[in-house]
Amino acid sequence: MSKHVVIIALLSIASVSCRLLAGEVYGGDSLPCSKPGPAEALPADSIMRLVIESAVSYQDYLTSAEAEIYIKGRTEILKQNQLIRLAHHLFPVDRRVKDMVFEIVSDFKFEPPDIFSHNLRAINGSSIPNRKKQQEVFSFLNFNAYASTAYNDAILLPVAKKAFWYYDYELMDVNDSAGLKIYRIRFSPKQVSQKLISGDLYVVDGTWTIDKIDMSGKYAFADFNLVMTYGRGYSRFNLPETADFYAKYEVLGNAVANSYHSHFRYKSVVWSQEASSKRKRRHSLDVSSYYTLSSDTVPIILDSAYWRRKRDMPLDREEETLYRHVTDKRLLQNDSIDNVQQYLKLTEKLVNSYTFDYKTTRIRYSGLLNPSQLGYSKFNGVTYRQRVRLYKDFTNDKQLRLRPEIGFVFKRKEIYFRLLGEWEYLPERFGVVSVLAGNGNQTYSHSMTTFINEQLKDSTIDADDLGLQYFRHYYVELKNRIELFNGFQLMTGFTYNNRSPIKKINNPNLSPEILDVANSDYNDFTPILGFTYTPRQYYRMDGKRKSYVFSYYPTISAEFARATPGVWKSKGDFTRIEADMHQSISLGMLRRLNYHVSAGMYTRQRSTYFADFRYFTRRNFPDSWDDQIGGIFNVLGRDWFNASDKYAQAHVMFQSPFIFLQFYKKQASKYVFFERLYLSQLWTPELPCFTEIGYGIGNHIFNVGVFAGFEEYRYLNFGVKFAFELF
């Protein structure tokens, strides 16, 4: 993908701030929440309560808006070493150019409900920054000062409903500006956390709107400052006029500074006091935002007079010097070729995950020596895996996906692989046909050991003395999934499993019947029917592709599988039934409660079977911190997952940025995004009461958790889980 396209994507993120902030406006000569301003200055807490109360009412009154957006960006490498290759994916940098400046002009248009178009009109500069990480920094301009959180819940804002729990407010001064009384409110966090910021809010007396925000904080490895000013009067009410952003990344001995200036020139703004678009969508589950990007013929304009007209402020001396020293203006045009050459560099391939785009094809590779592919857990020890993602787009948003993976568990010296291929033939209804092949956990059949124990009950030989070997497990799975109505997906397909003993048992003291059970291969052909249903499922459409967003109700799933003997040498003759319910509940203030409940059983057991449940299984590789449902046991021994023909389990997880660290080491909370508490409970006939408790911390780089297991309140074991988050 060329950097012209990337810059358009970055621009769309910056200009989306128009939408987010304009969604908090009202038209007319007066504001609906306007309250008479006091004769004297109010206390800071009283002013902030009025701001928070008024913010709820400034919504969904923008009918249309057109603007020209000017963006100037600069990225400078202040300090670097060889580790910048390892940390390349942590902050925005192009190692080829140590100091770069660029400018963009774009047309922006809004039409209800939430339809946006961006037409990139001009671009110029000494170079264009790294596309993925530059987009990450541009996202800082996607900011709504009236929201509870910002940047995908990374930061808790001082106008949240319960912000008084986390922020102190102080009235610094009161000034008159253009006939308006402006209160400057200093906000500061009550505790040290990356989730909290500090700075000044400039509040307009009477309307209690934000005239300006100047905030500083820490995001990822960057210390940042954002200053955003807003329009005054009903014609520009709460629309951003300028935004200045600065971020300095420091990690592994490297330092990169990024600065961005944006200016909005509005051509037309139309308000509606009836908020008709809100009424139209009040009961709709479609929360889509639609975007149109025009990027095929982006002009690189070198005319200095053109850029002088577009700038709201002149370039400084250093920026002018950078422009004068550009000798090859074709660098921007040939950048896609340079990127291909960059991907071919061996060192980049070894330590970084990277993405390659060419027309309608996208490939993502985890990197051969990428540390983000390492993990650790008690029973598996160190784990390492490699992953490739290939996407091919077709007309009407149809897509072909290939996802091969391979991993190694060092403690048991076991290799796991899986190859998933998907053809999304009906994206607006989640219509997907998938083929999955791989190997599973090595197990042995509980029914097999029960049979052997029965045969040996009058013998001096014990089953533990037989040296029973685990069975290798290979499988192929073919499924079709489709949404019948919103929130309800039907799944049909089949699985073919092959299990064979790792090592044959040759014991002359055993009967031929026992040897046959222990040494035989087992195949089963299992048709599957299942469904997943989430009531009142909100969704978003991107073209014809549909994606679920959220729901206030739990997701319910059920699966029925019936092994059929005689198909492709299948011996399996049994039925598996499972049901599952999970939900993620927002408690506000960046807190979340997740629960996961499931149960399953094998019935009509007319043959030897291997207890291989869908929702109750051992995972060999640590899960991402973003796996908000969870639903796994971390210190349960591997044999217990296949020891019973029925189970019931429940998992609860509470997540918050503030649990224990705020009382222990405040500095530690600077590097922790969330803390988590885990509680899990399991019932099986063989293990009637197993309890697991845990505590974890994490950020965007890694997550780590400690867990303890108990059998009927008797301590059993302890374990640690660790995983990176970078791929």
C-alpha cells in the first residue's frame, strides 16, 4: 500500500475528530443547557459539575458540515541505537530519515447519519513518516473532550460522570475574552496512572462549554501534550478549530519526537434543533459510520505560494531548511518501491512483525525472532510460535483468508500446528466457509483407562504400571457459518479426528483384549450443529462487511455433535452436547466485569471416545490480555481436561485500572494499564470441586498473571502466565 493511501487513512482519523466533537453540539441562538452565569467565580468543583451535566445534552444536532483541513507534521529521531530495529514497532519512526516534515490539505464533508467523505487535495514534504506508527500518533487528534474516555478507553477524561473520584480541580483564574467570561480549571490526578492526565480546561461561563483544553499525559512509551481550541458562538459551537499535538517516545535507548498541527476552515455548518437524525436511529442497532476516501490521484504540489495560502501560520526556520534540502521530490512517489525493499532486509524480518500490502492482497508475518511470540505458563514452560495472515479481497467485500500457525512447547517438546482457510462469501451476513487442519493436545481416553481398570481389578497389575502412552491427535474440520437474523448465527459442519498411540504397549502379561484397546487407532467422523445468539446485538457496517460492536445482553451458544461410525473408517459412536453463556459488562470508569459459564457432557457412549470439549480445553499458548471473556483454567493439570465425560465451569473476571497498585507502589501504576482479579470454579465427577483464583497486570506490551488452585479449599498448586501483546 502506498504512503499516499496511508496518509489518507491518517487524515481520516484526524478529521474524524470533527464528527466526534460535532456530535456534542446544538444549533440556534442559544444552547439548550445554558444556565445563567454567576456574578462571581464559582468553586472549581461546582463549575465542573455544570460542565459534566451540560455535556450530556450537546448531542446529535449537527445536520451537515464541510471543511478544509490543513495538517502539518514533523518527526525527528533525537537518539537511536541498534535496538531501534527491535523497537521499530513501538513508536513512529522511519530510520532512513532522521528529520522530516510534511503538509496535507484535504476536503472533509459530513452528511447524516454519520456519512463522511475525505478528498485529499494536496501533499508535500521532505518525506512521509512510517505509516503504521504515524497513524497511531494521528489518532491522538481523534479526541472528544466531552467523552468519558479517549483513545479507545486508554485515558479517563476529567469530564466523566464520576471523574471526581480520580481528579482534583482547582480554579486558577477568570478572564474575559471577546465578551465571554472564561474559567481556567486546573485538573490533576489523585493517583499516578497512565489512565489519568493533567492540564487545564477553559470553560465558558453560562453555557459551560469547553473553549480550550490543554492536557498532558503518558500513552504507551510516549509523553504527550495536546492543545485543542474550539469555535465560539452557535455557528462554530464545539467544533475544533486548531489542534497541536506533541509526543516524545523513549524506549531502549531511542528517542523520537513527533509534533502535529491541524487547522480547520469550515465552509458550511448546518444545525438542527430537532435532532432528527437521532430520532431516526434511536431504535436502530446499526451504529455504522461510513467513510469515502478519494486517493487515486493525489497531487504532490511543490508550489510554495500554494502552501503559504493554506497555512494558518508560517513554517519556522528549521522547517524551511528541511524543505530546501530536499533534492529528490520523487521520494514520495517511489515510496511504495522503497517499502518493498525495506521488507526484504533480513534484520527487519527477524525481529519485527510486519505487514505487506499489494493491491487487494495483504500479508502479515509475526517475524522469525520476534520476542512478542514468546509466552510462559506453569505446565507448558516457555512457548514460542510463528503466525502468518494472508487476506485477499474480492468484489462486494468478499474475502479469502489463510491463517497458518506453528508453535513449540519447550517443556514437553511438542510441536503444534494449525492451518485455517476461510472464504467469506456473504460478508453482510457473516457467511463463511472454513477448513481447519491441525493437531490437538495429546491425551488418552478416560473410558479406555476405565475399561482397563475393570479388566485388571482381580489382577496384581495396576493400571498405573502399564505405562499407558498418550495418543497423538490430528483433525480436519469443515464448517459453514451464516447469520440467519441479527445476532443469531447458525453453524453446520463436521470434524474428522485421528488418534493413535505415541508408543505401542507390548506386555505379555496383558490379555489381547486390553492390548487391542491400548494399541488401536481411533477415528471418528462427527457432524456438528450449533448456534450463537446475542439479543439486541449492535453492529457496524463497513461497506458490505458486518461486524458486531456490543450488546447489553449475554451471548448464548450451544453445540450438538454426533459421531457416526462407518464413515472413512470411523469407529466413533457417541454424542457430545455443550452450552455456553458469556458477557462483558461495563461498570463505568474503565472498569469491567466478565463472566463465562458453560457445561457439557457425552451421551450415548457406544464406543471408546476421547473427552474433547469445545469450551473446556487446555490452551498451549498464553492468550492476549485483550481476551476479555477468558473462560480458562491456568493451573489445572492437563489430564483433568480429558478425564470426565461431563463438566460444568464458571469464570468471573474483574478489570480496573485501580485495584492494588494505587495503594502499594504508585510509580508502578505508571506502566500498568489494567489490573485483573480472577475467580474460576470447576465441577466434574472425578474432580467435584476445583477453585482457581488469580491476579494479573498488563499493558499494551505484555500481560502477566499469578494463579493458585484449590481442591475443596485445600491448596494444590501455583502458577504464572506471561505473554507479549505486540503482534
